[in-house]
Amino acid sequence: MGSMQGPGYYEFFAGGGMVRAGLTRAGWSCLLANDFDAKKAASYAANWGADHLRCADIHALTSADLPGVADLAWASFPCQDLSLAGAQAGLAGARSGAFYGFRDLIAALRAEGRAPRVLALENVVGALSANGGRDFHALCAALRDLDYVCGALVIDAARFTAQSRPRLFVIAARADLRIPAQLAGEAQEGAFAPPALLRAHHSMPDDLKRAWRWWRVPAPAQTNARLADVVEDDPSDVRWHEPEETQRLVALMDGANRAKLDAALASGARQVGALFRRTRTDAQGRKVQRAEVRFDGLAGCLRTPGGGSSRQFLLLVEGGRVRSRLASGREAARLMGLPDDYVLPARYSDALHLLGDGVAPPVVRHLAQHVFEPLLACAIDQAAA
């Protein structure tokens, strides 16, 4: 293992250390954390200290900056160029191209005999279809060329928290490692293998399919987390809207979304809904702004606060009355699965930017328990044989 304290890992594009929040709970030890954003690095240091933190562009790092031998290297590389909400420049984009900085570091470690046993990459599900699927194939080819076999899972944080947040997790194991029987799966549509992933695999060249592995991961226990459970009565960073502001939001709803609100009012129960403003095309082909709400107990996917459509509102329906406001920073942190002692940036927009770029710690813990640790245990048995 990478440390006497438990398996060791490097975390790249670390943000505020949400991967660390998941792995620390699982007993893992951080050997290095890296992010180039100074504000995010400050949040990381506020929560975890700066002993293992390097604030620098990943392209500026060398293998000499990476201490010891890590069991795992995690990279939540920037998703903007792969997101359906972005320009979809793909891996050639300036931000998502940072993946190649990660690849080069792993190549250097491999040349030194220090290649991590396991790699984990996290991104938006749109990575499967970016540039007609060619980017996903290029990513898998890069891992194969580093002597790894890889597979992927699509996991929605809604299985663990009250937020709908599907994400792609590409997991690679060194080709010299034996895959334990409990991890060996098959190509079939299921909880973590939606049609988009099956299509991406089906369209792969045969040489990439030979380096592909389907990971078998158990579904988590059913979560009882509901959006209403994370709501603050009197948050300090956002305010409840005046009635006129709430009515303006309601007026943006189409018939289907207004029916959801009316049903919530008619129920007579206290209900909390999540609302986004979206730009849609109406029947006349015009671009119009709409308010879209859900009352299924889940928030929508948290995003960075880059524009009005990315700001998530809450609707509180109680006693025949509708109130509205933005989701608070602490509520967003709870939706990510972070504890209330997690230190958020003082500025609201910085907190939302940090959280919108993050990964849900409970998902990380699940992967550590059911994928990373079985792989490492099998590697230790293999080395002792």
C-alpha cells in the first residue's frame, strides 16, 4: 500500500478536496493534491491543510513533485469542453486538454516503476458522445497505451444524496494486475451502464475493446435523502424573494410545470421543489425563458454560477403559500454529501463555483469500497503468491 495509514493516492484537479472527503472516510491517505485555481486551493487548505497541496497547472508538474508510490491517481479533469452545456471542443479544448497533462505524469511514473495500480477519471456523461465519441475513444486509447485496462460506470449522486448528478467514472487498472472475480462484469444495460455507455463501447475499435473491462459494482442501499431535509430556515447568504419576484418565476412556467406546482399546492403538505430557468424554443420557433420545476424530492444538478440558467432556485409550498429563493451555499454542500463542518468560501458565488465543479464524496466512498480496495487486495495477494 502507499502508506502505513492506508492506501495512498494522488488527487488532480482537486478543487475543495471532495474526493478527499470520500476517501478519508474510507481510510485512505492523500500523498498529493493539485489544482491550479487559487480560490479552490484556498478552500482545500481551509478544510484539509496545505501539507500535500500543490497549487499549479498540471502541465507544470513533473514526476519529482509526486511523492512515494500511490495506489490510486484520481483526476476530475475539467468538463467544460465536454459538457452538453459547453462548446464541446472536446479533449482538444484548452481546459479538458488538461487530461493530457495527467497522462504525461502517469507516463513518467510508469517509466520510473511507480505507476499507480488504479486510475480513476471523473467527467460529465457528455464525454461519451463528445466529437462523435472520438474523445472517449482517445481517452481509453491513452490509458491502454500506458498499459492499463479500463472500463466505465455512470453513477448518479441521487443514489446517495438529494441531488440528481449523473457522472461518468472511468476506472483503469494496471494491465499486470489480476481482476478479482467479484469485479468482472459483462456488457449489459443496467444501473451503471446506460445506453449511452453501451453505444460508446459498441463503437470502439476492436483493439480498444480488448483493453476494456466491465466493472461489476453493487447498487447502494436506497437513500432516504430528500431535498426538504437539506433546506435551511434562515440562510445567511441568500434571501427569500418578495411575493412579486416569486410570481415572476411562476409566470415563466408552461402548462406542465404549472400543473406540478398546482398539485403541490393541492396536496396541503409542506413540499420543497427545485427550479431552474431555461431558454426553450416555443411553437413559433422563438427563444423564450421558461421556469422548470420538480417536486420529486431531488434537486437538479448543481452547476457553476456562470449565468442565470445555472442558478438553482427553491420553491417552498406550505399552507397554500408559495415562497422562493436561491439555494444557499450550505444547502448546495449538503446536496453534494458534505458535512456541515465543511468550510465554504465566504463569497456565495465562490462557494457555488467550488461545489458545482465538485464530485459527490459518497460516490467516491462507494467506488473505494467496491472497486479500488478489491483491486488493491487482489494485487497484494498476487504479489505474495
